[in-house]
Amino acid sequence: MLKVLIVDNEAVIRHGLMHCIDWNALGCEVAAEVRDGTEAFECIPDVQPDIIISDIRMPGMDGMQLAERVSVTYPNIKIIILTGFPDFEYAQKAIQYHVVDFVLKPTSIEQLTNAVRKAIQMIHQEEQQRELYRTIQAQSEQNLQLEQSILLRDLIQNEHLSEAFISKRTAQSGLDLQQYYILLFHVEPDQDADPDFSSCLDEARKILGKCLAACKLYSVPAGEKSCYIVVNVPDDRSIIGACKETAAIVRNLTRAILSIGISLLHNGPFEVHQAAREAKSAQKFAEYNTDLQVTSYEDLPQTGAETLEHITQDLKLLKAAIENQNLSVSQSLLHSLFQYIRQCRLPFNEIRGICIYIYNFCIGPLFLHKAESCVASLVSIEDILDGQNIDGIESRLSEFLDSCLELANCNPEKLDHLVLTIKNYIDEHYADNISLEMLAGVVHLSPSYLSKLFKKELGENISTYLQNVRIEKAKMLLQNTSMKSYEVAEAVGISNPIYFSRIFKRATGIKPKDYKNAISHKNAASDSPSTPDEP
């Protein structure tokens, strides 16, 4: 069982957290509950929790201070932060301290349970990684290359490893990091092509190895479409030239677009994390500037004071327009800002920061209008930024802004109207191929939010309502027409007659054919002349 430590200065919240979740079903137990961060940190050696759920605002040591100390002293403990305030600064710190989730209050049991599941999944994944490493260490010299790859992955992903740990592991693996670049390879399909991304990356690594035959290369996977390449450089040969040649060959051979980011030249294992961040920044810049397929961090444009001032003023105007819920002005300012971003060719990290500001501007009106429960149904900032070029980011952010202002203006009367609109649409179009996504588009809401709203207003799911409408229409057709069961099924929007028969029986207790026969016999009996009573 995983141990959970609950931290909150309000006893009623601590007790609520202890009893509102089925901890046993999650494979967890609440090992302790304390009032503040100081008590929590002091009891960790005795309790040995795997997960800490902490409020953010408490007297003494608050949740952020606790997260900071735990991330340094007990990096394997997973922390979930609860807060009633959508504070951007807190969110930044939560990311910095490797907080698993940042849950806004008031929250639902489902949201909190999902956060705990996320922490459990991370614990299991890390345990699997540790088990994998223990297995590898027991293997022979032939696994040295794999051990080096795992070490590089740890160095790339974790900037909080101790110097003693890094020095020891580097010496054990024989990894040479005296002079190196880190490259980030990322592949995307070229137009209608559908390449095997893993094969494309393998081919790219082989080509680069041939272009840099005298250099030692280490490869570290970074997702389905990406990988890091550490290039050990003995001299001043041209890394950029080799990368451009690799990208061109990959484009011709695999019909995939390979974008490459190149770090600065680094020395020593303690700089690997920084080098990987530089490579990622350069690759993102190359990805959304398609004319620069290969980009070095050294060549990234610098953002001057004048540019920053211009962007700051645009953000202020955009924030005001969003707070005033002026959609047309907000969209116009957003588009103008992104035109300026393209013109200045800002690095991805700076674009990311700007997008996070805009994201928080957008959700502000939801809290102002007591619609904070809607936030969970909207896309996350990571979904907006993930795998997108500059046009894709602007498009997703524009849709998100539209959704937020729409929800902020949804008073109860308007919500009733939206549900009625969906109900009437289903009543009229039940024979069509209806999906939740399509219905959400009718009223311009996200599918998840529409689903929750419909259930709240009518007491049943959209799918259940649609099925009931179709069954009632089917009963009418079976009573009043000579249509066969499969024809009725198709007429009410159910293409599979077997499935239609199953749900019809579940709703009425008999199969469609039997229902039709029963109705026919009943009608025949009512139409026949009655027999007079015998004297």
C-alpha cells in the first residue's frame, strides 16, 4: 500500500480528504494528517509517505515552501497541491518543484482521485525505471551502451541530481562528456505521408553517424517522434553542416520533415541538463520556422528591450479586453500579437511564457463569474502548446479564448437554453449519425462540459437521452408501418440491426419483432366483432 500524508490547517478539510476518497481501491492508505508544512516535513522520516496532498496557504511553512524542501530532500515523494486561487506564480513554482498536480478548490472527488492516480502512475513508472536500472547493473559489459543511455536520460531530465551521484555514475559508465553538443531530433510527416517515426529516427541517427564518422554519438529517446543525440566532439568540425545534410537526406528518403536543435558546446556532465534545454529551445524554433530546419541555440534571435516593451503593452491591452469580455477586440489583439511574434521570430520558450500569461487571462473571467467548475472541462496549456507550430498555437489559443468568454457569459437561463437547444436538435435529428463532439459544436462548448451540463439539467446522459428518443420513434414505426426491424433500425439512426434489437429489448423487455407481432395481435383482436353472451 502506498502511504499518503494530508496537510491542511483546517481539520474539516483534512477529515474530508481522508473519507471522501476510496483509498483502499487506489492501493493507498492515509498514514498521517497534519496541520502545516513544518509538521509535515518533520514527520516524513517516521511516516515515509509516498504521496503528500497539501493546501497551498497555511500558517508557518506553506504548501509551496513544503514542496520546495521536499523536492530537494525527498525527490521521490509525489506532491499534490490544493489551492483556491488560480495564481500564475504558484503554478510556475509548482512546475519548478516537480509538483504532480495543481488542483483548484473547490474540487470534485473525481478531480482529486485523478490527481492521486497520476501520482501513483508516476511512482510505479519510477519504480519500474529503478528496477530496470538494477537489472542492467547486474548484466555484463555488453550492456554498457544501454547504461550510458540511461544515465544521459537521467542527466537530461533531472537537474536536481547530486554532484556525487553524477560523478560516480559517470565514472562507472565510462561516459565521455568532456566536450560535446546535444542535438534534439524531431520528425513530422511531410504533407500526406505517414512515416514510421521510430524508423525515421533510426535512419537519421545512422546518417548523422556517417556524417560525423570520427565522433562518438549517444542516443536518448524523448518520445515517439523525438530523440536527443549527444555528440562527443574531438575537434572543431561543423556540427551544423552535418545536421543540415542529415535533415536533407531524411527528407528525401523517408518523406518526413526532420527539425534539429543544436546546443552550445559544453564541457562536463553537470551541464547536460542545460545543454538539453538549449537543444529543445533551438528545435522548437526550427519546427515552427520551417525555413530554418536546423537551428543552433547560438543563432536564436535575442529579444531586445523594445520588443519586450511592445509585447508587454499588447498583453496589457489583451488582458483588459478579456476582462471586459469583448470577444472581437480580444481576438483582434491576439492575432496582432502573434503577427508581431512571427515578425520578431521569438524563441519557443518566450512564446510559451506569453501563452501561459494569455491562458491565465482567459480563465480569469470564469472565476469572476463563479464558473470555476468549468475550468476542468477545458483544454490545458500543455495541450495548446504540445506539438504545434506557431500557427497551430495561435489557432488553439484563439479557440480557448472563445470558449472561456462563452462560458463566462453562460448564466443559468442561458445554460437552460443551451440544453434545450441540444434536446430539440436530438428530437429532430435522431436519425442522423450524432456524436457528442458534433453536438458540442452546435452550442460551441467543449464535449466534456456539454456532457456534464446536460446530465446536471436533465438527470441523464446525452447518449441515454438519444437512445430513448430512438426507441420511442422505433416503437411508433413498428406500431404504424409495415417496415421490417432492420428498416426501422436504420430509420431511427442505428445502422446495426443486432445492436438495435439488443437495446430495444433492454428498454421494452421484448425484441422488435415480438413487439410488432404483439401490437398486430392486439389490433386484430380489437377489430373483430364481439360474441354476444349466452342466455
